[in-house]
Amino acid sequence: MTDQSPGSRVMTVRFVPETAPGSEPGAEVRLRLRDLSPAWVVRTALQVGQPVPCEALEERLVPASAGHGVRWSGACDALTGRQARRPLAQGDILMSSDLRLPPAVSRLSKVLLKAVQGPIEIEVTALALHDADVGQQVPVRPEGALQSVMALVVAPGTAVLK
């Protein structure tokens, strides 16, 4: 047996007829074996941050060694709400690391900015200057302000002044 390419082997088999015990080997047959497994493959190119719809993918049998890392093995419906973390070209095998959930606050999106001082709470609209997830700090610029301030993201679309 010799390896020819990743996920592929060539095996030589010698057949000996059953009717001739102890006789010399008969015909030689060479078989090419491939280890294939199902994978989601990109049909339509996707850009960073773009949603990953089922229509852009197809399930195909590919060499088991193809791709780097852990393949996305979930159902296509489970991709709802996920985005491409990197540009995905036609023919790419979809890996788990290629996907992300959208950030709680997106760059240049409007957020509700809260300022809390004891029992007093003030809310204004602000512009997020970077992507951020819940628990992360993000620079925001309140509407009408010239300068930005740092705020803590506490929920999708909501930040608290620090």
C-alpha cells in the first residue's frame, strides 16, 4: 500500500482462484481508495461579516484530510444569525473557525448609552466606533458630541458610561 495523495491510497491485491490451493497468485488489480466524509462546501463566495445562508452552501463528500481545523458539522439551519469571520471563496470547506455570531454592538451602529448615578439614569443615543461583545468596553460618540467616551456593553445595542 502506498500513499498517493492526502486521503487517497493505492492498494495492490493479488487474487488466487479458490479451485487451486497452493497455486501461484493470479491476476493483479490496483485499487485507489479514498477516505471521504461529508462536509459543507461554499457554493457562493461570502465576504467578512456577511450572513452565511444555507443557499450559499452544499453538502458534499470530500477527502477526510481536506481543510484545516474542525469542520462545521451542524445542520444548515443552525447557521442562522452566524456571519463569515473571513472571506469564503467558492469551493472552500466550511470550518467552525470560519463562523462568528454578530457582535452585540457593531461599528458605526446606533447604541443606547446609559449614564447611571445613584437613582438617576440618563439615556441618549450614541454611535459605536468599534465592534464589541457584552462585557467589553467600546468607544462611543453621543449624538451631538464631538468627542467619544468609553462605555461598557451590557446587552446587544446597549452600553453604560464608565
